Amino acid sequence: MDSRIKTVVSGITPSGNMLHIGNYFGAIKPHLELQNEVEYAYYFIADLHALTTVKDKAVLENNIKNVILDYLALGLDPEKVVFFRQSQVESHSELAVILANYISYGQMQRMHAFKDKLQDGEVVENINMGLFNYPILMAADILLYKPYGVPVGEDQRQHIELARDIAENFNRIYNTEFFPLPIPMIDKKKEISKVVGTDGVRKMSKSLGNVIGIFDDEEVIRKQIMSCFTDPTRIKATDPGKVEGNPVFIFHDLLNDNLEEVQDLKDRYTKGEVGDVEVKEKLSNAHLRFFKDARAKRIILERDMELVMSILMNGKEKATNKSKETIDNIKEIIGLSTSI
Ligand code: ADP
Ligand code: TRP
């Protein structure tokens, strides 16, 4: 990793109750690696973003708590990372209001989240403005910390490009280099930047119901794995099967630390000498081994919510200080800093 990297920023939206392995490999794992390599890492729970879809108070509160616990259990180190809730750092909302003035309505209409809804047949009357404005709030989340880059999965690329466009517009209008242009830090391997779902077709996503969880009950995870698509052209276990692009083997490559076992399964699968059940059972076991420590840590953490809260309070304070400084500078540049 480039030793000059100073700051990275990223967020996870608590729109669902638990993280899945797509979130882990596409976002969380790179976040955890970066925490040891950069000078400043700002990672937050994008709870304001969750409001675009979650309108039930108890559900939202529960999602937020779970995602926080998941993140910490997976290895986020609060000594190295400024870890906080977006809604508790007011500059995020304030900068979003300001930045909306530096991007056109036309460009916003081309953003995927909005466009996909229209294409799915949703009428504009039913699309809330939070969803339409989502990328502007995300640009504010990012630009507040003036980062070098933003580690995310492939699906977030367009949002980071918008943040760059907003930053460029702002810099041009005020003839300044105030905002560095953030780089999308997305893994080059598509098996990682866009982990396929158990349907073997679309990206793994909580809204598509094609996920393999991380912290769900063992039985739930086993069922998710058992429901995985494999090689659709293979009818009997004695038919030779295809390994490449087969989701079960993509997951083996990601999760199974027993490389000999994986190679043996691949060899036998290609020759038609192993059934799907054995391949999936070994995958379930590999999953449990892979996340064993994190699962144990999560149970301990959940018993100590005071510690978790103090981590978030600390993050809130640090993020508030840093982001307030940026907002003050922006107000100075645009003409909102005088006291008259
Ligand atoms: P979801 O699509 O399940 O709602 P989020 O939008 O909350 O997931 O994504 C949180 C982070 O995880 C983002 O950085 C996103 O790019 C990444 N991510 C989500 N799904 C995947 C996936 N299938 N493969 C790789 N990264 C993913
Ligand atoms: N939109 C991101 C997601 O759904 C979450 C997010 C919000 C984010 N603000 C961010 C990610 C800023 C990176 C930087 O996954």
C-alpha cells in the first residue's frame, strides 16, 4: 500500500439487520487492512442514509446496534479508527445542504439508485427525496474529511465519481484546490469487489435476499449455503461440472483456508466425482472456521454495551472536531463566515 496515504473514509448503511459476506470481502476486510496502513481512517454507520428505506423506529435502532457490533467484532480497532454514527456528527447534514448547490438536477437524475427505481417501474410520486439526494449526502460524508480515497465495493463507484464531480465544481467556481479529489479504492478482482449472490447471477445484496450472513445462527447460514446455485448444466453428481464462475467455488476460494481440500473438491467436481451436498457441507464448515473468532468476540461485546457506547462517543468527538474545521473553512470560502 502507498505509504503516503493519509486519510481514508467509508461508511456502511444499517438498512438491514446483519452484514453478509459480500459486505465483508468488498468493504469491511479492506477497511480493516487499511486501518493499519493509513494515518487517519474515518469509518461510520450511515444511519441517516438508512432512513431512505427504514421507517420503523425499533427496526432502525436494532439495525444500528447490530451493524456496530458486527463491525467491531470483525476487528475494527477503535484505537486506530475514528468510528462513529453519521447522525451524531452534524456537519454531515450541514455540508449536504451546501453541496447540493454544486451539482445539477440533470446529473442527479442519472444516478443508479434513482434510475434503477424508475426502471423497476416505480413512479416518481413514490420515490422519496432522501433517495434522490442520497449521493449528495454521501459526497458530504466523504469530502468533510478531505480523504485520499474511499474503500468500497463496485456498486458505490458512481457515488464516489459524483463526489469527485462536486469537489471539482466547487474548486473551479471558487478558484481553489480546497477539496482533493477522492479515489474509489475498489478491489481489482471482481469476485471481491462484486461478490456474487447465492443465486449465482446478481451481486450479493440484502435487498435481493441472496446473501450468506456472517453472524446469523449456524443453521441459517447452513441453509443459505445449501440453497446456493452451482453449475446449472450439471444434472447428476456423476456429470462433469464447471468450477469457474460457480458461486460455491467462488465462496470456497474466499472462505476456505484448507487449500488442499478446495483443490480436491474442484478436481473431483470437474470429473463428476463429488455431489453438491459434500461441496456445500465443506463450505459451511469453512465458513464457521473463518468467522469463529469474530462470532465469539461479538457475544462478549454485546455484554458490554457501555464499552461500545464509549467507543462511539469518542469517535463522535474526534469526527466532530475534524469536520467542523472543514465546514468553517468552506464557509469562509463561499461567503458565509462573517458575523454581520
Ligand atoms: P447491500 O447491497 O447488501 O445493501 P450496502 O449497500 O450496505 O450492502 O453495502 C455496504 C458496503 O459493502 C459498500 O461498500 C458496498 O460496496 C459493499 N458491498 C455490498 N454488497 C457487496 C457485494 N456483493 N460485493 C462486494 N461489496 C459489496
Ligand atoms: N452508500 C454506502 C452504502 O450503501 C454507504 C455510505 C454512506 C458511504 N456514506 C458513505 C460509503 C461515504 C463510503 C463513503 O454502502
